[in-house]
Amino acid sequence: MIDGQPFAVLCTQGGGQPYGSVVAYAASPDCKSVVFATPRDTRKYRLLRGCDRVALVIDRRPLSPDQIMDAEAVTATGQAVHVPAGEAFDRLAALLTSRHRQLADFVADPSNALFRVDVEEYVYVTRFQEVHRWRP
């Protein structure tokens, strides 16, 4: 499911308030990390710099209410790390832009930032009650 869905909801927090943002992402082949980019002049960036504990929610939801039991989601929890320019940036930027080619200019723009989430745990939920946990 991680490879099949191009977007996730990034869950951040700040000032005692949770916040959700849709991000385009890419996961490393071993699923130990997830990468995304964001403009520096945003609430999302400020919240990430203020608190590095995040969750990414990736879901597949049915289009018909009759298929409600087919809904599934995986939540990746971990630490968001700002990736500065350099070798790691180039490698992770290539990972993200190979999945989302339309983001090449966005990722290269110095007014934007690249983040890597070091995933500590994945929680997969299906049928609203079947829960599976995995630590990469």
C-alpha cells in the first residue's frame, strides 16, 4: 500500500494543537524512511522544526459506502529530520523526484526544504479493527 498511494497526511503538532497536511512522499526500498518536501515559509515547516515527532497516514478508501469494510490505512510514526544540502540530500531528492517527477523544480528550489522521516513503527489497520504492527 505504501508504494501504491502517492500522497499521505503528515501529522504534526505545536502549541498543544495537532495539524494535518497532505504531502507527496516516497519511501526508501527498506521502508525505514520516508521523504517529502515543503516550503520553508509555511506552518508545516515551522511545526516540523519545533517538534520532530510526526505521523504519516497513508490510506486507501473505497468510493462507495457499501465498501466501507474495504477501507485500510497505514500510519508511520517516527522522527522528522531536516536534510541539508549534500550527498544525503541529493540521494533522497532523487528518490522523491523519481516517484514524483513534477516536483523536480520544487525540490531543487532553495526556498523549500527536504525532510526524512526515520520510521520507528508502521501500524496497518484494515476492516476497522484488524491491527498489525511492524518495526523496520
